Amino acid sequence: MIALLAADLPYWAQTLLRILGGLVAVLLPAGTIVYLFLFKMMSFMQSRLGPMEAGPYGSMQLFAEVGKWLQKEDITPARADRVIFKIAPLVVLASTFLLVAVVPFGPDAWFTNFEAGVFYLLAVSSVSVLGILMAGWSSANKYSLLGGLRAAGQLIAYELPMVLAVIGVIIQAGTMNLQGIVVAQNGGEIFGWNGLGNPYILTQFTGFIIFMIAVQAELTQTPFDMPIAESELVSGYMTEYSGFRFLTFFIAEFATAGVFSLIASVLFLGGWGVPFAWFDWKSIDDVSDWMNVVGPLIMFTKMMVLAFVIMWVRFSYPRFREDQLQRFAWKVLIPISLVNIMITAILKVAF
Amino acid sequence: MIAADLLVAQNVGFGIISLLMIVAALRVVTVNNVVHAALWLVVVLSGAAAQYLLLSAEFVAITQVLVYVGAVMVLFLFGTMLTRARIGAESDLNNKNWALGIPVALLMLGVMSYVIIDGFGSERLIENPGDMEPIPVQVISDDIFGPYLLPFWALSFVLLVAVIGAIVLARKD
């Protein structure tokens, strides 16, 4: 869509379109995840109805929640570092928007087509740690500081298995460009049979599992929610935030869940594409224009499936202890992902 | 220089980002709070990444963000917050030898400028800056793992030694 229009639109219009597209790509998944999974699915898993009053089946509940948060007073603690306290939620949210910038939604529907897309994703996903540390420190509250430090320790630990799990995909696809990875999967074949393409979840299953565990930890969702463990730290680095600034953190949390699901579906599930053999497409240039409309829908479906898995795990498991959490990252996930890289590299050379 | 050679938007961007970086760099050494200084340093380092992007050095820019903003600065902040990170002004941050830093910095500037001007002079990377394209990552990796393989191995070895040293230092028994 965006690249199709780019040919005949002035620069400011392209920029405006990109900003609007980015807002939709970040906020729509966040809203859907919060309503469908956080409100409704959690309620059904706990044998209750969840929100029912606002709209049919409580479907307008999100607007009620946002309205509630917008009305609340914006409180800054008296001894807090005011400027940093106010910037911190924006840094976290900005990292989410930077992430979505390289996700391809169709053959021409992308915001930017970075050569080193995967590398960029891994780099900007670590920017949110800065925001969390800023929030924890500037609140002038020891629970917040502890939460911020725990979050930083956890995010650093789980970033490594995430990077290493993705390397397997990069080796197999032979490119770091996300569009290239999508094409490599849908144009690929399994032992000469190309009816399904070659989604990397089949060949890189270990990598996929490690990636999803690392995503769960990066999002600080239960079982990895030590940073906001409410029974010991009130709400971790978010303790002192109220009103709109809390809402920013909240949106960032679920928007990042959506964006990481999008990324995982690009890396492992074939992204926007359908197997190219179905329509006799040879390369990305043959792909029909209607994929620019169907592609985002396919992406959204895959995102919902992965977000469902993330939320399912979240509501099912108890919390890891801090030492178990660190040991799991360094002694289990990282060695397994290193072995995975080795095996992938050997097989790549062998075949 | 003829007008067609000038990349107006890029030059304006360079100016704005440089100004921001200079202000931030000055704030790093003048601000009286450790965490604030570290955060200003983040601005400087991200500014450097933005400058690399303007030179269409994508890979270097992303590496700059990944290594400096994502890892080094997070560890800096993590360390200071664990040990000494009071909110508000601190009085004892200045070392009494701080003035010595000025001649050292000027000397560094002189040496670096001399090396760059002597090494490249009026050479240009490409004839027409408008045609500048990002260098594919594969070319970079072919260079690192081709002609520069031996220095790469040496660096890896140094890093390995550092990691083992860190483990030895951290272990109490």
C-alpha cells in the first residue's frame, strides 16, 4: 500500500501515511489483545464473564477504560526526578513504534525495507530497557528501583537467546532482510514438495520455541513477571505512575506483545505470504497486487494465534523465582540455541 | 562544489544532530547527577548512530544502537543504580584534576584530525553523493571473514580472555 502510493505522493503525504499506518499497526493489535485475551479469555479461564456492561459482551469496555485513565490525576511523587519520570513511558512506547517500522505486511506494504531488518529489530527492542530503568530510578521509590533493576537484568539475559534463536533463521534464509525471509519461506520447498512453502517453524522448531520463551520474558509476562511481581514489589517500575502515563506503559506492554507476535510470524510462520507455488509465482515480482490487502489480514491472523499462545502461557503458569529465571536463560536457553546454530550451519553447508 | 552535489536535507540533518550531540556532550560533563550524565551520554551515542545513518552506513548505525545504547549504557545505568544513584544534585562529582582533561581532549582532536586529513585528504568515497546506497551486509561480512579474518580471530581471542578473567574475578572460591 504504502510503497505503491509512494510513487506519486509528495514526501509529507508519504510520511503522514506511514505515521497513520504505524499507529494502526501498533494500536489495533494492542486493543484486540487487551479486549479479547486480557478481558475475555482470562475471564473464561477463571469461570467468570468478564466485562459485560459496556456494549454487547462488553466490547466497548476498552473505551471506558481509556476514558477512566484519561480522567485520572497525573501524579508525580514529590521527591521524584520530574523530567525523567515524565519521559520514561514515552521511551518505552517509542521502542514499540521503532519495532513495527521494519515489519513487512505485503509485497509492497511496508514502512521501510531495511537491508539488515532483523538486526535492526534486535537493536531497537533493547531501547525499552532504558525507559524501564529511567522509570524505576526516577520514581524515588525502592520498590520501583528494584523492579527496574530486575527488569533490566531479565531483559539483558533473555535478549541473548532471542538473538541466537534468530540467527538460525538468518542462516537458513541467507538474508537479514525481513521481506527476504518471507520470500525464502514461501518460495521454498520441503524435499522437492512446494505445496506448503517452507515455513521455518518446521525446520527451526527449537529456534521458534526459544524465541517465544524469550519474547515472553522480554514482555515481562507471567511466568517471567518478577519485575512487576505485585505480591512483593507493588507494581515494580510502574508503581508511581497514574492516569495517562500508566496508560502509556499499559499500551506499550500489549502493543509490544502484538509487534513481537508479528515479528515471530514473519520469522517462523511465513509472514504475509501464501506458498508461492499455489499461484505459480516465481519471485516477489510476480506476486499479485491483491496480496497487499490479503497480506495484512494473514499477518493479523497469525499474530492473533501467537498472541493467544503468549496470553495462554501467561494465565497458566506460576512465576519464576529470580535465580531460576536467570539460570534458565544462561544455562538452558543459551547453550541450546548455540547448538541449534551449529546444527543449522552444518546442515546448510551439507545440503 | 556545484549545487547538484549538495544534499541539502542531509546537510541540514547533520547540522541539527551535531548541535544536539555537542550540547549533550557538554551536559555529560557539566550536569551534577550521575544518572543524568549517563542519559545525556545516551543522547550523544544515539546521535552518532543517526550520523552513520545519514552516511548510509546502516549496519554500523544499528551496531552502534545495539552495542552502546542497548548494552553498554544499560549496564552503566544498572551499575550506578545498584551502587550510588541519588536523586537530585551531588556536590562531589568533580575531580580536582578535571582541567587536565582539556589539553588531553585537544591533543586527541589534533591527532585524529591529522590522521584523517593526512590519510584521506580530498579523496571522496564516491563521485556523486546522490547515488549513495547502503552497503549490503554480505559485503561487510565477506570482508570481515575474508581479508580481515586474522585480526577478527585475535579480537575474539582477546574477548574470550576477558570473559574468562571476569569469571575468575567474580568467583569467590
